[in-house]
Amino acid sequence: MGVLPFTDSTALRDDARALADRLAEDGYLHVRGLLPEPDVAAVRDHVLALAREAGWLLPPDGAEPPLANPRATTWWPDPDYVALHDRMWRNRDLHALMHTPALLTLLGALFGEPVLVHPRKVLRVVHPRCGTTPPETGWHQDYPGIQGSKRALAVWTPLAPVEPGTGALTVLPGSHRAGLLPMRLSNDAMVGWEADTDTSTVHTGHLDPGDVIIFTVFTVHSGSANEGPRLRLSVDCRYQPVGDPVCPGSLEFDDGKTWDDVYRTWPNGGRGDPLSYYWRRLPLTPADYDSSPDAARDHEVIAAAEAGNPDARRALRMIAVYGVDHAITSRAKALLRTLPVESRSVPGTGRTCC
């Protein structure tokens, strides 16, 4: 694998045409210092305060950011992790960060029209890798998971300094030009699948708080494994032209939670806050989520497992736990008892969630 540094587009920040040309060529943009560091610090301090309260950090020793407690490693879907992560994520400063005016100005220039900020921002708090760490996300494209606008862009930003080996984002330059890629079974990917594409050339590098990576929903990307001593902290969000279709899953919750639950923790309960339900005041075009590819992959996993393919084990586990078709989940559970143990990649070469 050839690893090259990100192409720095900071100097093009005020040149919309040059930025658009580079995005069309590489599938991503690296812009330094676009988000105000004090705003990033406010979110980081909130996340770390809750992490310390939960015992995820070692006692203060002057290290900044503080060191992670190796005995407290936890991950989704552990209920304690999910509950604490939810408290971290509800923070208003976190949501406001992804509405930074300078960022929206740049994105608006790229789209050439008003921007919809997807309300479901994503916070990632990743413990250092250890022997019990589950498989990571793997190489993937965002479009299959969000659908809607094919012009949507993702913005990824670190809350603390990050580099290859401690969770820096990695992208495959130019991979977006192939459109939607086929998937291959992989026990080294959290969901059991990853994009089937050439990974011989990777762009990555050191990123500081305030830096952003902007990439298309078809750009193949991943994160480097967090093999450092600290929590890996990042936020990402999706953006699209207001006039393009958007799936409801990018706006509302599907797990019983409501935005009222979130806003209840904000100052004044979110009443009168410009970030409260802002998307409901926009002329959006809803689009149905196409679940047929998900169902087709489930059947492909079952067929592979029935043929004795050990590479289907991780995907089979995901179906057994999260599948919505009772017959398929029952078959997955039965096959897990007979499928050979999967092979895993060499330690130190894994990837983490983006």
C-alpha cells in the first residue's frame, strides 16, 4: 500500500472553482484551520469531562489530551458505552460546530446553492486498540447508508490532534469516479462487508483541531486504527444542496428517540434556538430509503455461509443480532454454530470507524 500525505487545499479556500475542480479530481479536500479552535475545544472539553467521569481516562498527569485508561476499553453496543456516548453527543456545542459559518460558506460555494446540514451529526469516541477491540469499519462509501442526494458531501474533523496510527482519516483518491462500488465479505470490517476496490494508494496525514476533510459520498474512506495511548475523538456530518432529495433517516431518529429528548438538555430546552428543528423550515424533498440492497446482501451472506465460506462469519453475526427478517436471523444463528473460525488480518494493519 502506498501512503501519501493529504493534498492541502487551504490556499484555495476562497477559490470556489479551484476547490470544485480538485474535489472532482481527488474526491476530497483538506482544509486547515477552517473551524475555530476555541469552538472545537469546547466540544472536546465536554467529551473528555464525561469520559473522565466514567473512568475512561487515567488520572491527570499533565498530558494533553489525557491518556486513556486501558482497563476501561469499551465499545458499541455495550449499554454503558451507548448511554455515555449519547450524553456526549447531545451537547449543543457539538451540533453548532458543524454549522460554523466559514464551513457553510465554503460548502455553499461548492454546491452553488443553499446548503442543508444533516441534523444527525456523528461523534466518534474510539478507545485505543487492544486484544478485545472488535473489527473496524473498513473501506466504505457513505452513499449506501444515507442515499438521497448523490451530490452530498461529508465533513470530518478531529477534536484532538490525530495522525496515521492514532485514527487519522484515510481516503482513496479518485475512488469516487467509479460510482457505487460492489462490496466484498470481510471479517476485518465491523459490518462484515467493505468496498471491493483497489487500495494500493492511500492519502492520509496529521490533522489538528479545526482542520477538515471534505469528501463525496462515493469517496472510499476509512480511519487508521487507534494504536496510540489516547481516545480518538472526531465529529462528522453530511451536507447537501437543499433542493436535492433527502431520506428521512438523515433527519429523524429510528430508535424511539426524539429531537425533543435532545433539545431538553440544551439551554432553555432548545426553545427559540435557531438550531432547533431548523430543517423543518426548509423546502425539502423526501426520498424513500431503498432497503433492497441490504436484503440482497443478507441472502448473499447466508449463501456464502452455507457454502462454508469463513469470510461470512462477521456479516453473519451482524444479521443474527440486527437483522429484521426473522427467518434470516434464525438461519444466521444456526449457521454461526457450524461455520469455521474466520481468518483475521495481521495485527497493526486494521482500520477503525471513520
